[in-house]
Amino acid sequence: MTPTTFNTPKGYRQPRGFLYLFYRFYPTLVAAPSARYDTPMKKASPLSIKLRRALLRWYARHKRDLPWRHTRDPYKIWVSEIMLQQTQVATVIPYYERWLKTFPSLSALARAPLSKVLKLWAGLGYYRRARMFHQAAGYVQRELFGKIPKTAEELKKLPGIGRYTAGAIASIAWGEKTPVLDGNVIRILTRIFAIAQGIQQPATLEKLWSTATSLLPKKNPGDLNQALMELGATVCFPLTPQCPRCPVKKICSAHRKGAELFYPVRSQKDRYEKLTMSALVLRNAQNAVWIEKQPAEGRWGGLWMFPFWKSKTEMLGETKGWGERPILFLTVPHAFTKYRIQLEVFELFCEKKSPLRRPCGKWVPILKLAETAFPSPHRKIAQALVARIDPATA
């Protein structure tokens, strides 16, 4: 910002102190707000105000009674937001409640060993979230004296917190006027405003972030963010939108056109790669099975898994000469990112010690498997083994 200067007559003595500052900067101080800021301040349009009011009225009447909506504690909201990533609300609720009983504060989480964190997380999937959350808790305790940042910009600097999660925590816990944009919000905004550009395009996403920002009220912006997410989760479904129940159907451009299912626009269809992999249940005479701890830096770092291979051919090659041929036990379908995987699980009896020459493995009694932290597909294997011995657990 370049201060305004005055032409002064010869011999005029410039004022000093307060008067100097006043005369030097007064023209800038009284300038329009847009002249004082790098980004012009935009006034909300009548449509945005109407939309905001409709959403907030609907949310106040119809929002679900969820445990994290009874608090403004930033740590508890952080817990809920991390758990809700890629996971349904009904699944998250019992995990959220158990988590807070075990780790009631950020300091309790920071002090806990990672193995305990992963064990409590087991079953939620996407274990990188738990590792990053644990790492971020330690950082906040050490470097920020246990004080959780109050702005989205500062929150984004923490491990595992992106733009969406930072906006959710900052707006709900601290009341910062900052937007959120997840799949639900994208679907709602593209339908309401009939945004025809593909959502994979960076320019479209920035347009959506800007639109979400324009809707926010000064007071309780977190309620508007939650209203958008709630509408997407309970009314504006991807394939079966419940338009008669929608509070903004009269404003929605896609609804007026009868073209709800055409939004959001995708530039190209998602392509998934199908894979078939193999796992082995190696069981001994004591009814114990062999499991292996995964390296800390991997996708499922710190969790336990049954031995597995990229293909049945690789598994048979390593188990060749062990005597009996592995028998198919069950098939576990699962998915992550662009992959759709069929995990074929085989079983083989082993009289002595494990013939596998791998580090970080151990024998575990089948009935003790429930106490072990597995990723989701391998937890299903463990459950099937336990149910075979004790049908009451099935």
C-alpha cells in the first residue's frame, strides 16, 4: 500500500508524531473498503441471502441429533471430522464415543502409543487418518503448547488436515467465516446453480469454494456449513434426490429443469482397476494363526495382517514344497482409491513353526484375534475364523 503524499509549499514544515501519521495516511483510511484490501469485499446477493435463510431454518428443525453437535470443543469436533472422512455417520458414532472415553483430550491422545491408537481405530479404515491425527496431536502439544489453532489457515499446517477439514473445525468450533466443500456440498451447489463445468477442473472447484464462501453468514457460519452437509447426507442424494423434502427446491436450477441427476458434471467416468489378490491363513495344531505386523511407513503401517500376495501364483510359488496345497477358505471384496479388489483367502495347516521367512510375525490364538488391530479386509478374515470356532460371535 503506497501512502498518499501532499504537495507542500516551500518552507512548510512537515508535522511529526500523531499529526504526521494522520495527514500521511488519512486519505487511505477513509477510502472505500475495496481500496484497502487486496481482495474486494463482495456483498451477498439476494439469492444467496434467500438460500442461506432457507437452509438455516431447515437445519434448525431437521438436523440429526449427533453427539459432536452438542459441543464446540475443537478437539472433539476434530475427532468427528477426521472419523467422518469417507465413513458413514452410523459407523462413526460408536467409534467416536469409545475414542473420547479412551482419549478424552488432545494431551491424552498425544501421550498414547501409536499401537493403542490404531487398535482403537481398527475397523474404520483409511488408517493413515489415525496416524496423521496422532502425529498432529503430538505436534500441537509440543510446539503449540496444547493450543489448537483457531483459523483454517493455521489448521491446514497440521498433518492430516486439508482445506475441507480445516474449514469445518474452524467454522464450527471457533466461528470463523470459512467455507467447506466436500462431495455433499459440491453436489448441492452444482445442482442449485446448474454449474455445467466438470468438477474435476480446478477452475470449477475454485468457483464452488467461492460460491460456498458467499453463502456464509457472519454469525455461526458453522451452522450453514453443517446445513449444507446435512442436506447432502439426508435429502440431496446422488441418484435418488428427495426433492419434495428439499427446503431450497424452488431456488434449485437443476430441479426447475428436471435435471437433478445431470449434476454434478463429471469430465470423464471414474475408471477402476480390478485386481485379484491372495491371503493365507496359516494355522497350527494349537489353533493359532500366523499374522504379521506391517511396516510403519506403509498404507497399513503398524497394523497386523495375514500373509498376503499380489496373486495366487506368487502365493503358490512361496508355499510350494510345504506338503499340502492351500485350500480356498473365503473371498473378501474390498476397495481403495481406484482399485476394486477380490481378496481370495486360502488356508493351510502347519504342524511346526511358520515356514514363512518374514520378520515381525507371531502366532495368535484364534479366539484372541478380536483383540488385534487389523485393517478392514483382514479383520473380516479374523471374524470368519472366530465365528467358525464360536458360532455365537457370527
